[in-house]
Amino acid sequence: MNEDKIKRLIKILEESDIGEIELSSWGRKIRVSKGSLNSNGVKVVSGQEEAASVSIDSTPDEQSANENHIQIKSPMVGTFYTASTPEAEPFVKVGDKVKEGDVLCIVEAMKLMNEIESEYSGVIIEILVDNSKPVQYNEPLFLIDVG
């Protein structure tokens, strides 16, 4: 996100009753929030809030604490579907064993239904996205135990 867009977000925030704006795109996150600033331009906060008035994070790939748990991530922006049709059974459920190449879900992007296949063999530990919800590029969809 370039400087002009950040300035526009700040202006929107200043001209509204909103206390904070947070946007996430392409693995980067920006948060702009109102609050009292000290002389260094740092927001005065309490508790576990972030201290910067504007913060930008590059979120690294996060692995589970268990080395055998792998995240399957979305290869594109779109809408996540657990089954091929609303009436059909889900491709996988928690506890299912999958093999490399098995279809896990569909991500609809620009009216195209893209089957997302497992890159690993293992057991589905967790489905991280609800059916028919939007997903971002590189967003974790499934947690698989490959051990």
C-alpha cells in the first residue's frame, strides 16, 4: 500500500466517528487508529493493544507448534466451498484421511470453480474457514497432520 492510500485512510478516519480501520491484503496488514499520541507519534494504549498509530505487518508463514501439522493455504482470492453443490456432502471433514491429490474444497474466483487438492497425505485436523466465506490469497484453509 503506497503512502497516498495510507494518507487517504487517515483522512477518512479523522473525518468520521470510527476509532480504527484495519485492512489486510496480499499478506500485508495496515491498521490506522485514533488516540492520543506522544511526542514520538506513538499511540498511548493500555493492555495488549498495538502501540503504533499506524502499523504495517508482513505476516510470515505461520506453522503450528507441532512440526507434523501443515497448513493448506488458498492459492487465490475467492469464495471457499466445502462441497461441489449446497446439497452435496463436504469433500472432507475433520478426522478424514486424505492422500496427496485428493480434492479438499473449491475456491470460486471470477465465476470459475477451482478444486483445491491436498499437497500432502495425512489427517484433517481442522477446517479453518466456514463454508461460502471469502478467502484471501495465502489464507490458511486446512490444518493437516502429516505425521
